[in-house]
Amino acid sequence: MSFWLTFTIFLFSLIIIIFIYFLLPSNKKECKNKPEVFIPFIISLIVTLIIFSITLSMAIGSDKKIDNLNDKIDLFIEGTITFNKNIEEPIPLLKNVITLNESLSKNGSILLWVSLNKPKEIYPKVYILDIGDSLIKNRMSLFIDEYGFLNWRIIDSSLVEHTLKTDINRFLNGTKFMITATWNNDGNLNLYVNNLKPIHNRLDYFDLKIESKELYLYSDIHGDYKIKPIHN
């Protein structure tokens, strides 16, 4: 936590409070004439400002630490997205956002080669790809969580979340591995890593209607959790 950041926030907050004080009605003079009221008020105000300044500077410092951690992570992605009409969308190297030729269909697959160098002391979430109409509806995400598990998450049109996950800690040392995710309108979801035994889920009801054609790589759909891409 930076002392100067805390001091700057405190000073800025104090100036705002003073400005507001001078805008108060004239009865503020009566408060000054009552030290048993005015002095405790001033002390509590200063203490509140100090706590607020420290808390805010810690929050800002935490965000900067996460950004610094993400800068140490190397991520490489290449592959294709296939639709039920046998239309293949290649994923270009080192590009953060690509525009698909058409929206994701209710049947399809994603095949990716991924290489991720994630130092053991770093645990932020790492997004491989993300596409969706919103954060909570009609969204498909592929990410590695803070515990080193690969997560393939789908939030359908009914706001229901479906997630398949598997431990991939053994691959987080720069080893190149293959990820395959398939889905269809019957509710069959499959997630493979290096074509090993799939993580499978059969849903009684599954309705995915992603209208967006903007596919985000190396971050989520809001551009958060950014990772610098590399070329293998």
C-alpha cells in the first residue's frame, strides 16, 4: 500500500468535506460555539476519512497487484470453432477480439491448442475465450480458475449456469495441450483435454441463444482478466 496514494485520497476527501461544510446553512456557527459537539464531530470525521483513504488505497493496490501478476503469465492459443453447418472459424494468433461470420449455433465444437505458463505463486483467473450477450445470460466461457482447473461454463437463455471442469495443473508449465469442447441442442456437453476421457454432462433442457459475434480471447467479454498473448 502506497503512503502517498493514501495521503492523496485523504487530502482530496478532506477538501471535498471542507467545500461541503462552507455550503451548509449558517447554523454551523452554533455548532462551533458548542465544543462538546463540534470537537467530537471533527475527530470522528478525520478518523472516518483516514479509514476510507486506507481502504480505497488498498483496493487500488490489490487491482494493481492482479494486473502485475497477469503480466507474468504467458498464454498461447490457436484453433478453430466449428458450427453444425460445417463452417469453421479459425482463431487468429495474438488477436484479442475476433468477429465471427455468424452467431454461435446450438450445435458446435471448439478445438484449441493452448500453452500456458502460469507461475505457481500466481492464482488469478485466466480467460482463454469468452463470448456472450451479457455476463449472466447466453454466454460461453473457457477459463482457468484460481485453483488450476479448466472451466467450460455455459449460461443459457434461462440464466441457468452449466459448468464442466477438470484439473489441468500439470499443464500449467508451458506444456502445449489440446482442449475440445462440444455441445448440441440435445443438451450433450463434452469437454476433452488431450482427447482423454471426456468430462460429460447431459442436460434435460438446454437452450443457448448467443446473438453476439464478438469472441474475446485472453480476457472476458468486458475486457477484464487480460493476459498478454504470446506466439509459440
